[in-house]
Amino acid sequence: MQYIDADIPTKVYLSTDVMVDFKHNCTYFGRKCLIVTGKSGAAKSGALSDAIAVLKSESVEYEIFDQIEANPSVETIKLCEQLHFQSKVNYVLAIGGGSVMDAAKAICFALAGINFLVASTESPIPLMVIPTAAGTGSEITQYAILTFNELKTKASIKNLKFPDFAFCNPKYLASLDAKQVVSMYFDISCHAIESSLSVKRGPVQLGHAKTALNLLAQSRSLLNNDLSLANLFRLQLASIEAGVSISKAGTSIPHGMSYPITYNFKVPHGLACATYLADYLQFCPENNVKDLLNAFGYNSASELKAEIHKFSPKIELSEEQKNFFTEQFQQSGKMNAHGPLDIKEVRNMW
């Protein structure tokens, strides 16, 4: 199937035979690409070998940069730029999860000779993505989140880049471990819920968000490691739907709170966000929250909180850590997505 949204420029293909679509489009921008991936995920899923076979069959020349780490750093993007800037590739092909796709967006700017850390109106080189995970929505959003080691946190870069094409095959998710799947599941739920409570929310965005939550409710057995193809398909589609939702309305306070937790304690991103989701809901309009929880299949925020904390109990922080993380949170800009809220209330959620 081809997923189409009038406001999203990404052409998304979703099927178990998605390499047929990739074959039809892999020369769209030219016959030389840079494959951006991590150390093992793309290979383990089978996506890397499938993509290379197609590129060879279509006489597309390719180079590989396979050093993307989880929560990719600014330094890694600069390393890729140093190694491949002179290659003058026609496009970047990202094969991996959210970290790989986010890194690839920044790399598209870097390989075009644009400072990816400074807002620019110049055009980056094109980007195709083949996700091997579903959760961040990076396959259909304009955002790229990088790790800034000097600041000891994660943040979104100023430059925005939608993938031009996304080729999604739920079979590529089957090699993920149980903890990764749980983290992705809750990351999607946070995208859907946070965007629906944002000051930028709207009826079209809400429709995408509730569709994502319904898909998650139908596939909750994923939390018990039921990686059936039907569940993985729903997870992938939910990631896309919630990705469209945040592309329109963004994320909010739980995401901003998650970044120092992931950086300092290595808690997977989705679980770090979800840890603070239920507490955040107490500051949101009750009817809106009830509507979203109903779509997600939960009766109350406390029921959702109990479910989340089975997988990600809240980390006990020192007063010094709470103060420092609150300062970092304020710099994330996520406070603006909620509207009036006292920063002391955010601090108390730690």
C-alpha cells in the first residue's frame, strides 16, 4: 500500500514486498548513493542485503557509512561528512531505526555543504529510508534528534528534513528484541497523546493520533512479545500515523523530560518518555485525556501508569539532578507546546 497525506511530502510505501517499490524508485535521484546505517540492526533484519541486491540490479553505485550509534551524536555526523563529502552522492539511503534516520537527515545537510546545526533555507540532498524499527516516526517526520555531548543531553537540530521516500516492511521488525518493541510501542503512544494535547493540535492531527492509538490497542499483545506479522504491521502503521500527528503538532513535556534520562541513564527513548506520560496527563484537560485513553484502550491514567511502570519504573533522582535536568528541560522548548504550566510542576514530576 502507498500511504498518502496531503501535508506530508514523503512518499511512503508499506508492504511485505516493498523492495519492488524500492526497485522502481531507487534511481529517482541518480545512480550514486550513500547507505547510512548502524553496526548490526540493518544486517540482522535482512533489509541491508535486500537493498544492496536492488541497488546492484539497477546499477546504482553505493558507499556505506555504518557507524551510527543509538542516540547519534553530533560528532558522528561530522565524521560521516569528513569521510563522504567528496563522494558527491546523489542521495542518502538510511537503513535502520530512528537513530539512523535522524542521523541521515543531518547528514543530508552536511553532504550538501550546509552546516546542519544552523538553521538554513538551503536544500539538503535527497533522502530515502528503509526503517528496521517502528516508533520514532522519523520515516515520515521532519525532525532530527541528536546527542549533544557537551550539553549532556539530546535535542532537535534547527534544520528540518522530511524523507523523500520511505519503504516500510513489517518483516524487518521481526528481529527486534522484546525491550525494543516495548519501547517503540510506548514511544508511538507518547507521540499520539502529546501531540493531541499540544497547543498546535487540530482535528486532522487528532484523527491521525487516535488511529495510531487504536492500532496500538489492537496489538497490545506486543507487550508480551507477540511479534506476529499482523501485530508488526499495525505497529508500523501506528508509527506512521503518530509520525504524521507530531509532524503537525510536535511533542510536548514528556519528550522534553526524557532526553536527560536517556543520556544519563541509558533508558531507551520510548520508555523514558512514557515514564512521565501519566503524570503529565494530570495537567491536561480531563475530557481530552479521557478521549485519548479510550482510543488507547485504558480506563484511566493510573491504569496506564501501572502498565508503563511494569517496564520502566521511575528513576530516583537527587535534588541536584532534578535541578540540573529541569534547567535542561527549559532549554528544550517543550514547555511552549503545553501552554501555561509552572516549571515547578515539571520539576516535581521528576
